Amino acid sequence: MAGRGTPATALLTRQGITHRLHPYDVSPDAPHYGASVAEALGVPGDRLFKTLVGEVDGVLVVAVVPVTGELDLRRLAAATGGKRAVLAERPVAERVTGYVRGGISPLGQRRRLPTVVDSSALDRDTVYVSAGRRGLQVELAPTDLVALTGATVALIAAPA
């Protein structure tokens, strides 16, 4: 896999975390991108998680929620001890994480941000998150995801 690694995959390898990489081919401009990725990989959407960057009371935070749901900003604010949450602008999210939209991983970000993983992740043996570039997901145990990101686990998703 020389030349194809990302900061996320490098972190997983360095830490000796069991994981599997899953390439896929879905346009980042496809409507319902997450659902399309889940379909391309042949996995249920509730096992595929999207990584969003939010801002809670002026502090950037990462939210990891299933692609079958939406981020509940009130719940995100509560989970981080804040009052008000909004989604960060795309250029801010890309700059702070070091990844591009459609490839933002919760792992190996340029700057480690406070992270909240939706509690539904712990209901699965493994979950899928972006491996740090478009067209590549990584499957790993949710407990490893939480440990590597130092995440808080809370109900932050709402049904779509």
C-alpha cells in the first residue's frame, strides 16, 4: 500500500490496532454520499459513520455519527458541556483536520480536537469511518476508535 497511506492509517499501524481498509468508488458530490458509500461497500448504513466538525461555544469539536442519522447540535453542545453548537464551515473543517470533505477521518487529524462518538457505535462489533481520503474507509472496533480519539461517547445523533 506504499504511497496510499494517510495519517489515519499510519496512526492505526503505529498503534498496532486491528483494522481493515475498504476502498470504494463514489463521487463526493453524490447526493446522500454516506448512504451511497454504505451501499457501495455492502454494509448497513448504521455501521458507517461520518465525521463532522462543529463549533461549540467557539471551540472546534469533532462529531462522529452514523450516516443513517443527522447530528443533533443541541446534543453535541450538551455532550461537550457547552451551550450552543453549529457546524464549522467546510474550509475550517478541512484546514483543522488536514483532510478534504468526503475524506475527513476522526483519526490522525492535523490537530487533535475534542471528539464525541455517537453511543450507537458501541452497539456494533466494528464500525466504518473514513480512512483519511475519499474512496477509502477503515473498519475497526468502536472501542479502538474511542480510545484513539480520546472521545466522549454520547447520544448525539438524531434520526434523519
